[in-house]
Amino acid sequence: MGDAFIRHIELLGYEKRFFPSQHYVYMFLVKWNDLSEKLVYRRFTEIYEFHKALKEMFPIESGDINMEKRIIPHLPAPKWFDGQRSTQNRQGTLAEYCYTLVNLPHKISRCLHVVNFFKVRHDDMNPVTDSHTLGCPGAAFGLPEVGNISCFSHTDITGPIVLQTYRAIADYEKSSKTEMALQAGDMVDVVEKSENGWWFCQLKNKRGWVPASYLEPMDGPDESEEQEPNYAGEPYIVQKSYTAMEEDELTLKEGDTIEVIHKLLDGWWVIRKDETTGYYPSMYLQKAGEVNTSVKSELRNRSAPPRRSTIRNAKSIHKQRRKQISQETYRRNSRKYIQSRRNMKENFQNKVNVIFEKKEPEENKPKAQPAVPPRPSKDLILN
């Protein structure tokens, strides 16, 4: 048999460890060309260092010379502190990275740098543990057992994540290689939910981004997953212009300041500009005060996901259909809030004026002028 190479890399989840210090590791099931399957554990900092070295080995394919020739996928740098939330949120990006990596030209996907990084190490089979804190992932979570892994209590470790299962309510044709096509009735596991309305899902051996608007949870309507409208509004800055395609959408230009009053799962948020409300793609917005990043800029080059209202032949399995708030209701409630806020400001200002009038110092008040005695008449002076 020829040189070993990787057929597939599947991200199973992540695990929290406490020795030698608290950290997280991702669990990968690596499938090799000899049909063997091995479980390996890697920290994200390791993966990122591997990624940087791979880019240096293939400068053309990494886009260092010409960005148009880049085929090596992007990978965001580690944060200064990687906690559980960032570890969990990164799973979709990491799963897509591994899928793309294995499907690159053989000179990259089968090079020694890739093969050696995903080979089983001694600490994959016998991880350095504190017997009082760590557990056996294979025994506790039903993962494939690799080598001689000693088992221990699993109460203090995290993962792999139990993924939520959603059902496709209509057919969806993918428009890019990073997306995944759907047929009505498909059951998909959601790996990552993004606020922009694109969710990273897996269906059997397929993975890709899917519009959240085409999915519904198996256990009931999804209204409970959406926040209630917040008519106080959160300030956001428009990062990409958009021209309204429907009557209930807004046309805005880059740099406009708006307020978000309702964040919806399909990535189309209800926003307020002055006293006007309407839908706008959330992926073209950035929270006021946040720093722009290359990842966010690249994401905005994608098209906005389809709105729920544009889906045809959608068949829900739930008797209770998804409730929708009309734009007229949004506008009416928004105006009421704005007016109540104005009234509160006016009342507060009036109270402040009254207080200052009562407490005005005596020396600041105009003093009464002393009475001037009448001048004596001429006759009196002459006498």
C-alpha cells in the first residue's frame, strides 16, 4: 500500500481538561485510506500554528502572492482567552476548515505536514490526567475507543456537544460550495447557529451552511428561540448598503446609524431609522463600538439568507404556525415608545427646573434697590 493519507476528518465536539491547567481540546475522528479510524485531540492554538505553517509552505495557494488564487481556507486567530463560549462557537468554522482541507489538491491535503499533524500521538491514547478531575470520553459519551484509554469520572468534562436536530420545511438549492442543499423533510443536526441567519449543519456525511429560515425544530414551533422585541433599541452601524426588495424592508447606505429592535432567527432584523421601521440583513450590520475584523468583512461579501416569508411550498409539521408581527405593529409600538421616552425626558427636565428654582442662592437673586429720599425743593434750600 502507498503512503498514508486522510480520507475524512470529522469534528465530534470538544472536551474540558484541568491538567496541567484548565483548557479545551477539540475531538476529531480521523478516517485514513487504510479504512482505520483514529480519535485525536488538539487544542485550537495547535491547530492555528499548524495552519500558519501550512500557509508558509504554500504561499500561492494561501493567497500571499495573489488573493484570487487562494484555496487554503481562512482560520481566525485564537483569542487572548479562549473560554467555553468561544470554543463552542468556533465548531462550525473548524468543521468547515477540516472539510475543505481534506478536499484540497493532493500536494496539500496529503503532504507530510497534514498527515503528521493528525496522526495519533501518545497523549491521544494516554492523555496526561489528574485522576480526580478528568473522565474517559470514550466510555462516558459513546465515542470510538482508541488504544488503551484509562477511564475515569466524567462529571467535570464538557462535550461532545449534543446537537439539535431540525427539519427542512422546503427544498433549498445551494448557491455556493460552502452551502448544503436540502430537500423538504431532511433531518439535519445544527453544529453552529449564527445571528446572520446562516447555520452550519450536517446531514449524514454532508456538511455546509443552510439558511435558518428553511429549518424548524422537531419539538415544536421556534418562537421561544427568538427574543422579544426591544423597542429601546440597540445602536448599530450599517457596514454594507442594501436596497429594499420588499415593501417592509429598508434601504440604507454604509455608515448609517440605526437601532435594532427585534433580532429574528432568519437573519433579517427589524430596525429603526429615525421613526421608520423595517427589515434589514443582520450580516450587514455591526454593533456600535465593536471593532471590524477581516472575518466579518469577508462574511459581508456573501449574499443575505432568504427570508422566511419568501419560502414557497413550506410544509410545517407543527399545527401552530410561526407567529409574525406586522410592520404596522412594530411602527405603532415603536412610536409609542419614542413618545413615552420624550415625555419622560420632558417631565424630568421640568422637575429639574423646579428644583433649581427653589434652591437658587439668595446672592443670585436681584436685590431690591433702597428707596431714594425726595430731593428738597429750591424754596426750602434758599430759606
